[in-house]
Amino acid sequence: MNKLLLSALLLASYAVNLSAENNATSEIKVNADANSSSKSSRIEKKIQEQLEREKKYAKEKTFYQGSDYNLSAVEVDPESLSSVPVMEPQYDFDMDDVYSDIQ
């Protein structure tokens, strides 16, 4: 659960940084501010929901089986995927470079 919370926080900080870098004009900045405030409020809401679930699990202190989980609560919002950049593969990656600093 902590990994999920950490990934949500990282995604939120990345989305805020990305929206701040892409705003070139004041009109776009106004629209982006409105969007980022709605995104940040949506993210804050999701974080609060997850914290409530964490409190419940900490209080119960039980191990759950797969059928006990409701995974629909932690599904990825499709609207948030449009802000994630596509990473290009590193075709020139060489494993020999990884160990070049170890002599």
C-alpha cells in the first residue's frame, strides 16, 4: 500500500512539473492552472481515500486473500494517462557500460 501511495505522489509531482514546463502563454497558463488544480484536487482525494484504506488495514491487522480485495478502487484513471510522456527505447544500451566504474 505504501508503494501505491508513493507512486501516486510521484505521479502528482511529475504532472505538476510537466504542466508548469509546457505553459508558454498566459492564456494556456490560466487553462493549465484550472486543470492542474482539478488534477491536484482529484489526486488529493485519491490519496485521502487510500489513507483511509491504510488505516482500516492497520486496525484489522489481517492478511487478505485475493478474493477479499476490491481492485476497482486502485484502477488507473484513463484521463491521467494522457499526461504521461512516451519514453523512447535506448537501443544503444550496453551492459558493459553499467560496470565501467567498478575496477
